[in-house]
Amino acid sequence: MMGTLEIVLGDITRQPVDAIVNAANTSLLGGGGVDGAIHRAAGPELLEECRTLHGCETGRAKLTRGYRLPAKYVIHTPGPRWRGGQHGEAELLASCYRSCLELAAQHDCKTVDFPSISTGIYGYPLPEAAQIAVRTIREGLRLYPGIERVRMVCFDEHTRRVYQSALDEMA
């Protein structure tokens, strides 16, 4: 049986799941938005572990413990900056989701929560990002049957509606 994809409104730092995904920067040393919120909620140990990872390429992912978060793991993935759509942004964004799901499967995660990757200060247009996320996650759920549930945890109602619309269109 294939796992499910759900779209929810909430704070990703408060989700009791196997893994949450951090929309990180390539240094993995914290930043603004969801990245900063995850680092603050996890505590200083997360930054200490991230320092040992020596960064991460855009479109790839690395895993750490969750520390003070209710999630067991944090999967860090640097999304692409939007530069007009002609610089491989779509493939890099899809690669973020694929890389995270692959790592989650390798660590026997049954539940994984994602934020909206690259749609904040990186400027990726939300409707396009939502389509890529939903399509790639659904493909990943077929590839990794051990993952039972993936959720897009949206910070605001507008973002939740855009992701829900993308999911409904592909149903």
C-alpha cells in the first residue's frame, strides 16, 4: 500500500514525526525563516552537529538528530534560488524532495513533514513549487513503501490552499 500525502496548516517545529525537513541554506549553519525556527527550537546541539557536515549542495540533503524537537531527525536540504526558471530551478527543487525522501527511507522514517522549500526568501513562485513538491513526493511514496505518511506543513492559510489545490489537481 502506498503512503499518503496530506496538506496541513501548522508549525513544523512542533510536529511529533520521525523526520522534519529543514529548508536550509548551503552552509547548514542556520538562517532565517523555517531554517532559523528549526535551529532555535532544536537548541544549540543542532548547530554543533551541522558544523560537522561541512555544508550541503543545493538539491541534496543531509540528516541530523532532532535534539529538542519532537521529531527524531531533521533532514536539511538547500533549495534553489529562483532566477527566472531557466537555470535548472525545477530539477533542483524536485531533487530536494527526492533526496529527503531517500534519506528518510534509509533511516526507516515512516512519517516525514516538509515545509514549502524555496518559496520564502529564495523567491520560488508558490504555485510552481507546489506542483513540483506534490508530484515528486507522490513519486517518492511509490519508490519508498516504508514511508507511510508525508505532510506538507504550511505556515499560513494561503500556502496551504495552494498546496491543497496542487494535490487536488493531481488526484
